[in-house]
Amino acid sequence: MTTTETPGALRRIFDYSARTDPYPLYAELRETPVALQEDGSYVISTYREITDVLHDPHLSSDVRNLSRPMPPLEEGVTTAFIKRDPPEHDRLRRMAMRHFGPPHSPGLVVGMESDLTATVNGLIDDFAGKERIDVVDDFACRFPVTVTCHLLGVPREEEPRFHVWVNDIMNSVDYDPETDPREKLHKGVQARKDLRRSLGGLVEQRHGRSGDGLLARLANDDGPDGRMTDEEIVATAKLLLIAGHETVVNLIANGMLTLLRHPQVLERLRHEPDLVAPLVEELLRYEPSVHIIPWRAAYSDITVADTVIPKGSQIMLMLASGSRDPKRFPDPDRFDPDRRDNQHLGFGSGIHSCFGAALARRETQIALTELVRRLHRPRLVADPPPYRPSPILRGPIHLDVEQGGD
């Protein structure tokens, strides 16, 4: 398998005109599984090669290992463990997982289900009397921040500020210097500072005090790996708030869009609520939130599909392309909630697989189940809907739905 420079397809994927349907371009990329780009980076687009790389210990998630290091978003700020390599990554992830999920906290997500359902139904209650709703603004954007604040132990009266900060941060991620006012970028920078300062204050208050919430448990935990520093706790909390928000918002919006495009599946879910678990797994394969891991760095020369990638090279992993690879998934462009052996790349793979995957799954399962159950004759106002600018975290920026009528 030879390495070829194929910048055309990648450039078109990053162009906004491809946002509504990048999948034909992914198929074009897969013709060259490992492709050298004009800037010296490498794009990997096929399932086997992506999974091989994600499990390769010679691959780094630390931008400092790139031959041309990327500048940090915030100078002098502790980075989250997803941007670190072993052994630090493994230590911090273990410490977080002691209080976030199995094996030490296996009942966390199950214990949150009644609150998740109540939050979802409270948001849907606000649809009363409305013939048109925006699934993104009126529902999806309001749900995950509320859930994560509850998980962290953020006082309820402070939640509105967290919603504003997360929204400003996510808007700044899509900042386009050619079309957007600089205020959009400045608000994101300020929101990062305000969020970090507020979380730091909450962590400081939790020291020496027992209480519910991940912040309190991390601030007072002396497990086998020691205790996180306050800065590491803040970085972990920011990861949950920002990455968790964007993943769930896009997954819910992509899910409702997919169901409205497949009305027979929507009706089936309405009558078979147990279908939601395999349906969300198929959604993670078919229309995932995260399409691209934009960089990894090679610690040393590595060989992928007979191609030698030099030490320090930037590697871009096209997760959504891998999840539609026909060599791995039969009839990959068909949405099939009955699909078997669905080992998709929707949450990545390897040591950096999504930290909050269990919670994101359950949030999406409950959200889609209740939306389908309670919306009356929902139908799309516009198809395709307008999309966010990002090709990396891909989802509608608005999803207008009308309900009622004949």
C-alpha cells in the first residue's frame, strides 16, 4: 500500500459546503488509507488502520511531541489527561474513574437515571403550546450542562453562569477570523478564565468537607495513586463540561435528524423503547458527534499499512470514515439499529476512548426515547438543517421541528 499526497478530498471535507454530507468524500479518502498531505501530516481513514494507530504505544496525544508543536489554548494552565501520555495519563484517568464509573463506582450512571429523565421531561414540558421547536437551542444545549453540573456538585444557583460560559466557549471553537467578530473569540477566552476560576473556588471549598459531587470526592480522595492537585481536578471538570456538552448536544441533534429521516425507525422506537440501546450504538457509527481526531504525534518512526510515518509527524484520524468502512461494516451507508457486531469508532478506541461514554450514552438514550414518545407528529422544517462550522465536532447548529397537525 503506497502513501500518496491527496490533499483534494481533505480540503473539501474541511470546506463548509461538505458539512451536510461528508461521507462521499470519506469514501474517496479511503482509497488511500494512509495519505501524506502537503504540510507533511498524515491522514488515516480506514477502520483497521485507525484502530491499529489508536492502540499503538508509539503514538502521542501530547502536542509537545509534534515536530511543529501546537500552541496551547491557555498559557500556564494544566491540561486535561486526554492531552497527556502514559504514565501521567493513566494515573489521572484512574483517579477520575474511581469516582466516575466502573469498577469503583459502578452505579453512578444508573443512580442518575431518575434525575436525567426528570430533566429531559422538564425541558419537553416547556414545548407546551409550541408548534415549532429547535431541538438544539430549546433542548439539547440545555441538557448536558445541567447534568454535568449536578454530577460535579455545582450549586444549583450557579448553574446559569456555567451554561453561559460553556456556550461562549463552544461558540469560540467555531470562530472564523474572516467572518466572525473578534468579540466571539474574546468571549470564549474570558469564559475559559471565568470557568477555571469558578471551578477552582469550588474545589478549594470542598477540601476537608464530605459531600456529594465529583469535585468533593476528588478533593478529598487519597487512593492508591495519591490525590489530584486542585489544578488537575479543575482540568478534569472542564473536560467533562466542555467535551461532554458538545458530544451529547451533537449526538441528540444528529439522532433526532436521523430518526426524522427514517420515520419507520422512529415509529418503531415509540413502540419498542428497548430498541434505544442498539439504536444509539448505530447512531454513534452512522452519524457520530466526533468525526475527526485532528492530531496525534508519532513518538518514533511507525509503520501503518506499509507506510512509514516519521517521528514527530502530525497524524489525523478520520473516525467517521472508519465507522463507514465497507471492509468492516456491511452496507455501511444504511442506518440499521439491528446491526450486529457494531464496534464503531464513535467514542474512539484504546487508552483515550471517551472518558464519559457511559453517561453520554445514557443521556442520549433517555433524550431520544422521551422526545419520540412525547412529540406529536414531528417533522423537519428544513432538510438539511444548518450545520455548525466545525468538521471535527459535526452537528446541526439548529434543528427546527414542527409538531401537531394532520
